[in-house]
Amino acid sequence: MSRVTAPRLRWSVAAAVALAGVFVLGVTSVHFALPGSTVALWWPAAGLAVSFLLATNPGPRRSAVFVLGVLVSSAAANLVGGRPAWVSILYGVANAAEVALVHGLLTARGRRPRLASMDDLWRLIAATVTGAAVIGVLAGLTAHYVLGGDFLDSASAAAFSHGAAVLVMAPLGIAAGIRRTRRPEVEDLVQWVVVVGVTAWVFHLDQSLPLAFLPIPGLVWGALRLGLRTVAAQLLVVGVVAVTMTSVGGGPFATAAQVGGIPPETVGALTQAFLATAAVTTLSLAVATTQRRAALAELRSEVELSGVVLDTAASAIIVVDASGTIARLNATAARLLGAPEDAPEDAPEDALVGRPAAEVFPVDDPQEVRTRMAEIADGTVPLRNEQDWRVEGLGVRHMVWTNAYLTDDDGRRTHLVKTGVDVTDERAARTFVEAVLEAATATAIIGTDLDGVITLFNRGAETVLGWRAAEVVGIRDWSLLHDPADVERRAAELGLDPGFGVLVHRLRGGAATETRDWTYVRKDGTRRTVSLTMSGIRDESGRLTGYLGVAEDVTRRRQAEVALQVALDRERQAVEELTALDRTKSDFVSSVSHELRTPLASVLGYAEMLEDGAAGDLTERQLELVGRVDRNGRRLLSLIEDLLLNSRIEAGRLRLEPRRCDLSDVVASAWTSVATVTSQRELARDIDVSPRPLWVEGDPAALERMVTNLLSNAVKFTPDGGRVSLAAHPDDRDPGTVRLVVSDSGMGIPPADHERVFARFFRSSAANERAIQGSGLGLSIVRAIAEGHGGSVAVESAPDAGSTFTVTLPVAPATAVPVSGSGGPAPERGVSDIS
């Protein structure tokens, strides 16, 4: 079964049960009609039908079907009760018309019937009276023309019986949709017992006293203390008991008919009047009580809400009465005032209530506060004022107060509500920002709204642009201060129309900032180049509210940059030309050196043959001359080899053949090679080499050249009588390296030249002064070879104190793997270029 079909079926079943109840109650009412009366004493069937429609609110179509069912059920009940067919049908039509009219009036304009206010109660009474009038007229006409009865008596009896039934039972249908607001208590049971017991006693058969009013106080009790649903149910119970007992001759109304001889219609009218009075009285009190409870709950909610709002407000709120006494304050105000030590922790503000404001406010002049508070009744307290409060732990806080008066019903001012905001930090920050803006005299800071209208124009902007802030703030569009050509060019790049949107296009697209150069047009028409950084201004929720531009005048800087760029281009061109020239020079030196090397080798060979007597015996003078030729030729050959090696180093073509070798052997070979030179000089020579092998990973020929150059320098710059020494040992401070030290007692090197001695073609000032021969390439070659082996070279020297050159080389691993020199491509395998 679908979800739509199930509710319809449930309603249909409930409607069938209700219509069966209408039939049963109709038969019962006809059966219990007072003797001699043409209408029933009470017609609860009408009340049941109206109550069912009000409780289910089925809609127009199903309501019409149910009303048709009421017509059939009522007619059948009258027919079964012994009334003629035509009378039964007419009464059925009248009953159906009443039910339709009452339900229609209570649900007009789609409203759902309720009893939440007195207007709702008056609407129920009006609908009931209208329905009773209709049923009275129709029943009176039927009784008069068909049964021959009196029209007025029958009409009034029918109207009262139906009206009382509807007024008593309809509230139960309305209350069916009201949620229970309280749990049943003992009081409920006691009240039910009192109401039912008193009603049963008043209307029982043997009770003839006129005490029909006694059940009403019990009903009033329920109306004041219990809910509307309980009151509606009790009205129905009281009605059923009263009508039933009166129908069988019990109670004061039936006794009055028996003793006083009043007609049955009057007995019915009295009974219905009792029910109507009980219903109106009880329902009025119930509605009023419900309204009062709702009002109290709403007031309590508003009070709680107000308390929460006050206690959570960031502003200090203080209520002072006309005598200057604090009547109420929130937690923020209590924190600023400082609660007494004996104040409760959960509500420290309570300890301040009732104390004079002049004694509590932490101001320097309490008398001023006392004077101001005395002006509350006169209404002369300023609506806005400022005070400095000395708050413990916070120092002096500047408070801005907004004052408002509370008045009584006569319009007299009874209280002053003071709302204070601590603006100390805000004003300090504002002052700081204003000071920063004013201090930035060389930086233009401009703020705008979302449309580009200027809202901020600092002193720097006035300096850069020549406009006064008063001339542009709130008046001019920022884009009008830019060079139109710049704006149009940028607009074309972005595909936009020229205007302010060009400046903030990226910011509107989500970028945080944008920095680019723009051209400002000053008031006098001159143009300035500025570096402008744009950023968005956002509120606390992150919503964009404006834009801020910070611009720096970079006209001179950009001009300098252009000039610098031109100079750099020229410098680059000059460097390229010099590099090409240097390369040409190196190539020329290398070519010339190669060309000189071959004939020089031939000269040295022939000189050696002459010394050996290949051309005959030579005299001593001739041998001396040939020896000079040989020495100078070898010096020239050494210079050529230095030039060739230097050209390779410059070109990055220094090729090494590293292998695991003993540095001791290299040192011995170099020492021997310079022995012929030193042997002709009066020099003391010392050599100290470790007896253990000094394994290094290197090219023996290159290393020997390095040691030879160091020794040659030492011999060259040490006069006769001096000392030249060489030492080679493992480094005590670093076991992974070997130290080679060459020292002399020669002329030394000035400290200013220590680093420069390793430069190509550099000769120290001392060497130049003493005219010592040399190319200035020896030490540069030493550094290149040392660094090519992963080592280093250092010098320690002073004028006339000799020099000490220290070379450190890494120790070769147990299994040697050839390595390349530093500062160039990996060495190629082949014969060493160093010989």
C-alpha cells in the first residue's frame, strides 16, 4: 500500500467511525428527548461531527463527503428514533447544514482553527451561534409545518441544544492538534475527581437543590492550572453527565419541571444555558491562562536572550537609575570596573549592582560623575561623552559612551542606559596609521572605493602628483591621474575598455597584489614614472571593499637603469672584444712558443756537442762561453715551457695522468734537477722527507714541475749564504693529506702581495726593485697543479724574513682510481704535456 493511500484509508476508517457515532448519539438524543418536546434536549451528534472535522482538517472534498454522511446518519437516527421519514430527512439536512457552516466559518481562508487567543474564542462562539441559528430556523420550520408544533419553541430548543453541543465538544477537536506541555500530576487526578464527583452529585436523581453552578469552580480550577486539552475533555464529561441525568429526571432543572411545572423546552434551555455558561467561562479562562503562559515564556526567553546579549557584548553596558545607582551591568563592564574580592565567580557583576556609579567608575574626578548622574531625571545628561578609565592591569582606557533614557508610563526619566566602547587601541592604531601615512612624504598612498573614486590621498601623493587631497578625495577617478596612453595600452593588452578596471583587473580576478610601472600625470602636466603596487582592502568577512595603491617615484631610477643598461651593453661588448683579443694572444703565445721550442732545442743540442768536444777541443774561454749559451738557452726553454703550460691552463686544457705514486720519489727527482743550479751557489740545503712512502693520486711529471718551480723560486730569491729547505711528511692535523713545505731565508714577500703572487705574470715589488729575472708564471703554475690534484697552496712570508710555501695534497686510497683535476674537463689519457 502506497504512502498516499494509507492516510486516506485511515481517514476513511475514522470518518466511518465518527459517522457511526453521529448515528448512535442521534438515536440516543431522540430517545432521551424530554416528554412533550418536539426536539432533543441535547444533540451531541452535531458536536461530534464538527469536532471530527476540526481535528482532522481533511480538505474541501473530503469535508463535503463527510457532511453528506452526516446528513444520512442524522436522518437515519431520527428515523430509527421514531420520527416520520420526511421529518427525519429534513432534520438530517438541517444537521448537515449546521456542521458545514460551523466548520466553514472556523476554517475560512485556509486558517487552521485554534484557541490561542480571545479572538479565536470569539470566532468559535460566533460560528457556533451562526450554526445554531441555522439549525434553529430549519428545525422550527420543520416542527411547525410538518409536526404542527410551535415554531419559536422548536427553533429555540433546537438552536440551544445544538449550540450547546457544538460549544462543548468543538474545543476537543481543536485541542487535538495541541501538543501536551506538561506531564500528568497528582493535582490532575484530584481535579478530575472533584469535577466529575461534584457534577454527578449535583445532577443525581435525589438532588433537588438549585446548585447547578457547583461544577463551574472545578472547571475554573482546571482552566487556570491544566491545559486546554484537559479542559475540553472535562467540558464534554460534564455535558454528558448533566444532560443524561437531567433526561432521566435528576438534578435541579428536572426537579424544577416536576415541582414548578415548567415546560420541557424551558428545562432544555436551562440545561443548555448551563453548558454554554460553563463552556464560555472555562474556555475564556483557559485561553487567557494560555496567553499568559505564552507571554511569560516569551518574556522569560527575551530576558534570557537579553542577558546573553548583554553578557556577550563587547561593549560595556551599564544601567544607572535616577539616583545615580547602578541597576544593572554586563560582564564586559564588570571586567573594566573590577569586581570586589568577595564577588561571586559566576556573576561578578552582581556585586556592583546597587552601588553609586561615582564610587565605582575608575575616573580621576568622581565628583563629575556624581554631577552627571544627578542630571538623569532632568534629561540633561549628554547623549554622547568620552571618559578616561584607569583599569587595573590595562592602564588608562579611553571610553566613548552613548547614553539613552528609560521612562515610565508618565514619561518621567527613570534610568540612563550607558553603552561604552573602548576605543584606546583603535585610536592608537589610527593615530599610528595616520602618522605613517603622513611620514611617507616620498611615497604616494592612494585608496579608492570599488568604483575607483579616491578615498585616501596622503602627503606623499600630494608631493608626487601636485594635487591637494581636498581636490581629489571623493571627486576624481584614480585612473584620470594616469597617462591616458598607458591606460589605453594596458586596456588593449587585457581586452578591456580604458578606465579604472584596467588598474585592478588582476585583483578582481583573485590576485593578492600587482606591481608594475605606470606614468602619473602631475597637476602641472609633467609626467613621472612610478612603481605602483596595488592591493585589495577587505573587511572582517573577507569581502572586497576597496583598493589601495602604494606608488614610488622611480623616474630617476628608471633613467639610471636605462643608462646603466646602455653602459652594461657597452661593457659586455668590450669584454667580448677583450676576451677575443686574449684568446688571440694566448693562441699567438702558444704558436710562437711551439715555433721557438724546436730551434732552441737544436741550439742546446749543439752547445752540448761543443762541450763534449765534437768540434775539437775548446779552450777554457770557449767552454765558458758555450756554458753561458747552454744556461741561457735552458732558461729560455724553461720560460717557453711555462708559457705553453700557462696557455693550456688558461684554455682549460691542462691534461694530467693521475696514478698512485710516491711523493717522496717526486721530491727526490725535483731536488736532483735543481742540484746543478744550487751547486753553483753558496747556499745551505736541507731536505727532510718521510721514510715511509707518501702515496698520492697524481701525475708525477706535473708534481715534479710544481716542486721544481717552488725550489727554483727559493734559490732565485735567496742570496748566497742563505738557506733553502724542503720537507715532505704526512699532515699531523689531517691524516688524509700530505704536506710539502719549501722554505727559504731570502728577501721575502710583502703581506700585501701574498695573494697576488699566485696571479699570472705578477712579480712582487721586492723582486722588481732588485731586478731579479723571472716571468711571474711559476707560482701560478704551482697553484694550478696543486688545485688540479685536489690540493692547495699557501704562503707565509715577510720582507727580509724569507718565505714558506706549503702544498697540501690528498692521500691516495689503497686502490687507486684515476681522478681529474679541478676547474676543467676530465683529463684525457695520454702522454703528459709537462716535461
